[in-house]
Amino acid sequence: MNKKILVTRSSMPPMDEYINEIKEMWDTHWLTNAGKKHEELRGLLKDYLGVKDLELFTNGHMALELSLAALGLSSGEVITSPFTFVSTTNAIVRSGLKPVFCDIKEDDYTMDPDKMEALITKDTVAVMPIHVYGNVCDIERIQEIADRHGLKVIYDAAHTFGESYKGRGIGSYGDISCFSFHATKVYNTIEGGAACFADASLGEKLAQMRDFGIVDEERVAYAGPNAKMHEFSAAMGICNLRHVDEEIAKRAKVSARYRERLKDIDGLILNPVKKDVRSNHAYFPVVFEEEVFGVSRDVVFDALNKNNIGARKYFYPITTAVECYRDTYDPLDTPIAKRISESVLTLPIYADLTMDEVDRICDVVGGCRRA
Ligand SMILES: *Cc1c(COP(=O)(O)O)cnc(C)c1O
């Protein structure tokens, strides 16, 4: 049997580099609460991401939740897309807000601004679009509609670490953009996340909110959770940041090889490369058009599995179809999102995936075709 290929593999720095980074913590005994590593990482990421300011969190999900809170949003409707990881929808619901689901565009799977405006009501307070697979949303049109209706814009930028659009860091768009630094993402702090913003008043609010809402020793202004990033995560982030450009360059090679091998197979739709975007090659999604390809996505998924290759049905099901939402929402309200979720697979991609392994994967995918 061939060696198992997982869908992703977490990036780790050389062990000595990490040990060196954490050594001084045995002198300081300062392990969390905005320590030295935390502040250092924050500064490094501000530069790297090209954003005015950012706050760090224990994960990307808490960055999303507390961004809604910091913008003062606790009731009303938020327009979003169901073609995402369930975190996006959960963040809205857990904040006491009502998600309103907008369909996605056929070509890049991000929220369709043409369908967004019709969903705006007197109760709409914000939009939370997702840069799906690293595909940048229609930022200009979303912002224009939001501005016209006085809506806040919070981007779920979990897939877009290191990307830029029209020469600007992707995290600099919207009122707030949230990144995830989860182990499976292009860049990780083991678990972690960040909210990026330009409005200076948001920084202090976010910092208090992620620390139980504590203002000072005797004042608590908000019923906050604990969502602080600790020093071991920050140290991992400092190390991984030194290598991330190299990792993205390796991902680009994997992505190019996939394209080369798959582009001429009828019935496969490969992820678009948008102009003005510097891509991070976070995912390699393939949409299978069953009528042309001859078999369904699920057949390919099973064939890959049988060959010890772990592809993912990502995102399937869409969030409106999961157990906790399907009684309230109807996946048929967003037919394109539903169809894409039923026909997409993300193929393995990570920096150290070899060209031989990519070829092995492409051989299995191509071999499934029934013309
Ligand atoms: C990973 C992810 C999140 C959640 O981030 P965590 O760091 O795992 O909490 C949210 N939205 C999307 C689209 C994601 O991929």
C-alpha cells in the first residue's frame, strides 16, 4: 500500500528553533496575558499582514465572535453565506444575531453581491462574507452596498493569511477582518486567530472583551469569555512566520502541478485565479460536473480513500443543512451553494507534498472519469 497522504499537514519550525524561542520563559515564568511573545508576534503580524492594527485571540472563531461584540452588534440580522466552515454561522448565532443566508457566485464561491441587497431589511446590522478557499470576495461592491445601507462589514478571512488584493493586505478591508491560525491553516500558532481593524477605538475593546471584559482590577464592563493567546502559541507563531513565505512558494508549486495535470480533463472545474490577488494557495478545490465527468464527487472521494489519499468534502454540508440549523433554514434558498457543496472536493495540499504524490493523486482522479 502506498503511504497515506493526508489532506493537509501542519507547518512546524525546526524543533531547535522553537525550543530557543521558548527558553526564556523558564526565567520569566510569564506564560499568558499579553506577554512578551504575544506583543512581539502582534507587531510582526501587523507588518506582515499590512494592517493598521490587530488583536490576537485563542482562535479564529473567538476573533469572529468578539469582533461582532466590539462593533456593538448584539441583535438584528447579519447577511452571510452558508458555504463556509460552521464557525462563521455559529459566531453570528452565538452573538444573539440572526444569520440571513445569501447565495454564492458560481465562479469563485464567495457571497454574491447581486443577491445581497434584496436580503437587507430594517433589522440588518452587518454583513459577514467569507473569502472562501482564499478567493477574495467582491470587496468593492460589498463595501458599496454596506455603506449605502449603513452596515458593518466583518470578513471571515480565515483562508487568506498572507494574501493581498490590489497591493493591500487582505486584512485591511472591511471594518474588521478575522484570521484563523489553526494548525490546519497556511500559517499556524497551533491554535490562534486575529482580528484586524483600522478604527483605534476597537483595539482596547477587543483586548478587554477577550479577557472576561475586565477593564481594570475593579471593573468588568462586558460579560466576556477567556479568549487570550498564550505565550507558547505566540512563540510558535513567531517561528512559523519566518518560514511562511517559503511554505507559500512551495504550495504554489503544488498548485501549479495540479493545474497542469488536471486542466485538460473534461468535467473538472478548477479554482479561478483572480487578478489583483496574491494567492496563498491554501486549498486546491475541484468541482466535479457529473454530467460531463461521468461520475459524482462521492465516487472520486471513495476512490481516493481506497488509494490512501485523504481528500475533503469541504464545505459539505453547507451550514444551513447541519443538524442544529436545518430545522430553521433551508439549503434550497441558496441553490448554488448547495450544488457546489455536493460536487466539490479539496485535494491534499501542503508545502512538503511532493510532485510524485501530486501525480499519484491526479492519476486516481483522472482514472475515475467515465466518458
Ligand atoms: C478555520 C476557520 C474558522 C475558525 O477558525 P479557528 O481558528 O479554527 O477557530 C472560521 N471560518 C473559516 C472559514 C475557517 O476555515
